[in-house]
Amino acid sequence: MKKLLSILTLTAAGLIVAPCLTNAADEKPARPPGDRPHRGGGEAPNPEARLKMMTEKLGLTADQQAKIKAIFEKNAPAFKELMAKGRENLTDADKEKLKELMKSQHEEVDAVLTPEQKEKAKAMHGDRGPGHKPGGAKPDGEAK
């Protein structure tokens, strides 16, 4: 009887622990620093990942990479300050500041690209300007 009770106790303990282990395995891994949710539903790449993607897709030279990296690094503190509040907590003034910062950075990066690279970048973004939501709608809901 004592042996049967031990077996039942171990079985019950196993049934309690098994779902916990299964749920722990299903959890998403923590995001690397610098990554944040992206308005398109996926993850927005951090500056290093963005530069790598641009290099691969646009064929950036080493000089262009250095210039674009410097632009990203120069603007990073301002982006971090705004995004630390969380998108849902941004005031209208913050949103306008973010929009201007994105536009300014886009223009600076654009100035580094060749005309051919600009065309490739434009095609990659689906001819959306900086600050536009997927589908061509403007952030404030106005039509294009």
C-alpha cells in the first residue's frame, strides 16, 4: 500500500509539473536591446540591423555605411527619449517631433545614396514617405 501511495504521489506531481514545463518552453525569447515593436506588426530592426539590411539591398559602399551609421548614432538619443514614453503615451507634440525626426533622418540618409540606390530604396518602401503607415495612409488618418 505504501508503494502504491508513493507511485500515485509521484504521478500526481508529474501531472502538475508537466504543463508548467510545456508553457515555459512556449514563451517568446526576450528581445535584443534596441529592438521594439514595429508599426507593421513585426519587429523594427535596431540601427545595426537596418544598416546591414540597407547594405545588402542597396549595395552600400564602406564610406556610405560609415556616414549612415553616424546619422543613426546622432539621432539615436532623441529617438530613445521619445520611444521610452511608449507610443500610446506620446503627446501630439511628441508625435510631431518624432515625425520631424524621422523625416530629417530619412533626408540625411537619402543624401548619402546614389540616384540608383534612392530608386531601390523607394521601391523597397512601396513609395511611402517617412511617417506613413502601411497601405499609404498618413499617420493622422488623412488620405494620401
